[in-house]
Amino acid sequence: MTYGTPAWREWVLDEETSRPFIRQALEAGINFFDTADMYSLGASEEVVGRAFRDFAKREDLVIATKVYNAMGPGPNDRGLSRKHILRSCDDSLRRLGTDYIDLYQTHRWDYETPIEETMDALDSLVKAGKVRYLGASSMFAWQFMKSLSTSDVRGLSRFVSMQPQYNLVYREEEREMLPLCADQGIAVIPWSPLARGFVTRRPGASTVRAETDAFSKVLYTSEVDAEIANKVCDIAESRGIPPAQVALAWVLSKPVVTAPIVGASKTRHLDDALAALAVKLTDDEIRSLEEPYVPHLVKDHD
């Protein structure tokens, strides 16, 4: 989502500025890249697609993108109907410059389309060779289980991954979704593991994204959230490492997590993500980070 055009979001990097980060990630051994059709209204897929063709071999990459959000003003320009899914997949393939998508994900639950229609359409893409695997993003656990059951009953391709919001200041998925994924053998690839940067700085510290990302101001607002961010910074200072490494190490400490989805707009962002793999938090540190948490309203499932 970080790469595309700043005309879409003020903090998004344009193509020229984006390419060094994609190359840096590839050279560091990162091979999984997650985007979506609605990021920069298609420009993100175009930017990363051109970079992949210039910097990597297609067979070495695992490319993930998503479908659901509005790509135009019409009623058929959004959702998870067969019509929108089939058209959106072809559009994503064209923008990415590839003949198949490794992981095609539903971006949200569609309350207006029967799940049978959605799973049938997604399965047809797998059978056609346009998609290798299917995944899903934020929804309620009952909705995800209904999707899995529909696939099982109808003999269709199953979702193999879930991309929920999961970080130190939003842990509601621990109640139902994460245990479900563990039980069903589903890969968990959390979005916003750094809470859109909220847990990487002291409360009140300002960045361009913090000032312009209205969604962050909806998600992370409480005094408890601020207390947790301060604890991240305290542990980071005591260890002599950046707060991002502590926050990512906490996510990585959870056995159900396969890998967090990390956005990078500065060189140190990728450096911190890679360094976090070697950071092992103590039980006392984990307890200190988790103790202040209080239940939150479930957010961004629609």
C-alpha cells in the first residue's frame, strides 16, 4: 500500500521513490509481496509489477493481491460477486504484468453476495490457472469458518491464509480468529503489525502518516494504547534497539503467525523488519507489553 501514487494518499511513495525499496527487499531475500487492486486505485499493482520484471525472476516471487473494494462508481465495480471477481482478477493480472497470482485474497466480507457464489468464482480462477492459492483478510471468525465449510462441502479450493489486523494495541483476533486458524492450519499474515507506526514512537510524536492518515486516528486512540506504545519504547531503549524491532518481535513470538505484512517507506523500515527476526523477547518483557491491554471494539470488518 506504500507504493503507487501520493495522489491517492499523501504518504504513499511514487514509482521512482518506491523502486529502491522493492529492490532492497529482494536483495535481502524477501520473496513475498502483498498488494491490492484498490491501493492507489491500481497504481500499486502497476508499480510493483514493473519492478518485479526488472529486478527478479517470476518463479522466485510469491505475489499476493486482493479483491473487494470499489474500483469505480458502478455497482459492479466492487464486492465479491462472480462478475466483479473475474473481471478484477484479469485487471490485476494485466497491471501486475503476470499470467498468474500466487495468493488471491478477498479484502473483506461481502454482505450482499452469497458465499457460495464467491467461493465458486474463486475456485474457477484456480482451475483456470490464473490463481495458485486463495486467502482472505479481516472478517469475523464465523464468516471465515463459513467460507472454509462452503469450500469443503462443495469440493472447492480452500482459503489457505488469513490477513487480520494484529498488533500490540489491537489483539481482538486472539479471541476467535487466531485459534480457528491454528486449528485449521491456516497461515496468518497480519496487516499493520506496527499499528500503522503507532507503536514505534512515543505518543504525540509526529510523522507525515500520523498527521494525514485519518484511519489511524480511528483505530488507535485510547490512553491504554498510548501506555503500550510507551512500554515498547522503554524496552527498546533498554535493549538499545529501535521500537519497531520490539513490536515486530512480539508479533513474531506468536506461533500462529506465519509472517507480518510490513510496509517500508524508509531504508531503516526494512532493516528493522529483518533485524526483528533475531530479537527474542523475554517472558517478563512480553508480560509487560501485554498486561495493559483492554478489550477494544472490533474494527474494520466491513
